[in-house]
Amino acid sequence: MNGGSRWHVVPTSARACWLSLLVGVIVTVSTTVRMVSAGEAAVLPVISLVLGVLVIALGTAGLVSPRLRGR
């Protein structure tokens, strides 16, 4: 069962980590602005906000700990 079919969630290079971090920040900020301007929290924007924060965390983990990348 060691055929190399493992999922990798941390980006494999520093450039991909920076890109992931940038995309996460853009998604988080834009979703927050839309939610504040609408004055309500619908389900899909909340899911988008959570996923944006998750992408930021994965990008940061790849930048802080390079041994997690490229596994």
C-alpha cells in the first residue's frame, strides 16, 4: 500500500507557499468585507472565510517548516 498515492496538503515549494498565503489573505479579506457590508453571515461566506483561514495556515506552515514541503 506504499504506491505513492498520498495526499499532500502543504504546498511543495516556497513560491507555492507564498502564493497560497496571498490567495488565502485575498479570500479572507474580500469575504470579510462582503459580510460586514451585507450585515449578515450566510452559510457560504462563512465556509469561504474558514477555508481562506485554512489556506493561510497551510501556506504559513510550509514557510515556517520547510521539511513539511515536498513530502
